[in-house]
Amino acid sequence: MQNLADRIVGQIGTVLLGKEQAVKLALACLLSRGHLLIEDLPGMGKTTLAQALANVLGLSYRRVQFTSDMLPADILGFSVFDRESNGFNFHPGPVFTQVLLADEINRTTPKTQSALLEAMEERQVTLEGETRPLPEPFFVIATQNPTTQSGTFPLPESQLDRFLMRIELGYPDSRAERALLMGINPRERLDDIQPLVSYDEFVVLQKQVDTIKASDSLLDYLQRLINYTRTAQEFSCGLSPRGSLALLRSARAWALIEGRQYVIPEDVQAVAPAVIGHRVRDAGDFGDPGGVALVERLINNVDVMGA
């Protein structure tokens, strides 16, 4: 798996320069059957990463640009009366795809944001009394701008929790930026990215995540991390059981990408900021509002070996 993961990361690296860690986290998220939230300033490559992931994994892809006047039907679909058949015909929305890019999801109203809740959690859509399954696999890759920017509607905690990971891309390093300034346009290379795995191979990779072993000592460490979030005064609330399972599953996917059949503490630490950061808050609301700095303190304060 490590060789394949390296090829996937390398392929995406041709259009998203200098972001290997973020690409590996995004790949681990999809292998874990989770949804991904990418938060950063405009122009950082969020959309490029989402489309490159879909291309390299050979998955169908649809993009929706969220705006303040968008309605739930614009995402889920709607029925139109057909005079010839004297009945209603359903026209599926863009959610009926394998990878849905919800671009600038916090630019639309909470009513439209919530329309994705059932789709993300249940992998199905219920409209007009009928339940329609979504394609397999189904992923939402959402992008959002920082909430400090004008015209944004912050995602509520209930919807944030539907995302397995939240990552940031950040500014490119000097070497990557020099390549951009010298005329390399990454978006022009998107169409050159070819699938490296078939659908069946991708499903097998997802199933392999479940086979990655987590020893008793590793689970002890995981529980110490979880209990710290629930007992330390610096946390306003602890990590939920769903968040705990998300952390373990993501660590297993990271171990698989690294070519191991077992999880080590470094795997947990590698994915913890992306998995926990949007699920915890500083009790005093100081520092990073996304909780990443809080997660770093968590990792530093909990001993790997225990007391």
C-alpha cells in the first residue's frame, strides 16, 4: 500500500505543490469513509485538491458553488410534472455522485447547509416521502473560508461533527511558490491526472483499514487522550464517542498509508489535529478557535507510555 499511496500523493503533488502532509490526510480521510472539510483563504488550492483526489481515485465528481440564495433542492434535486406520463419525474441533484465538492459551504444559509446532513450521515436522500440511495462510495469534500470573512454562515457543531477531518493548506513554501511564479499552472494539469486505482481496488483499500491492528497499549494511549479532553479544565467539552472512533479509524488509515499493519502512537498524533481540532474548544475561548493549538497541548500533556 505504501508504494501506491506514494504514487497517489506524488500524482496529486503535480497540481498541488508542496502539500504532501495535507494530501496524505485527505487520502486517509477518504480511505476511512469519512467526509473532509478544507478551511483556508481563497486561492490556496482547496478546489484543486478535491478534484485531483476524485481524478486519481477514478471517482465521479460534481462541484457545487454555494451561495446565499441557494436552496436545498439545488443540491438534492426536485420533481417536475410530466404531462405525457401524467406524473412527476425526479431530476437528481448534484449530490448523486461519488465525490461532491461543496465549494464555500459557509457562504450559504443554515437551511441549505443542513440539507447535506442526511446525505453525509446516512448516504441517502429522502425527498417527497421516497428514500433514494446515493452512489457508493459517497464523499463530501467541503471548502470554507475563514469565518472572519464577510458573508459567511459558520457551520454549527452538529454539522462540523459530520466531517471526519478538517484540514488547512496554508501558504506554499518558497520552493513551491517559485515554481508557480515561473509559470507552472497546476490547474492546467488536472486533466492529465489519470486514475491509479479501479473502483474495486479502492473498495479493497477501504476494507484493509479495518484489518489494521491496534494493540491494547495503543488503545490505552488513545483512551488517555480521550479522557484528558473530558477532564482537563482547559477543554470546554470532551471528545464524543463518535469522535473517539473517528480518531482510531483515521489512525488505522494513516498506518496503512505508511505501509504498516499496526497502529503506533505517531499515527494517532499525525491525524489528531485534523480529527479532533474541529470537535473541541478552549474553555476560555482563547487562541485558535478551531482547537488545533489545543490538540497540540493535548498531545504534549498526555504521556505515550502512561503513568
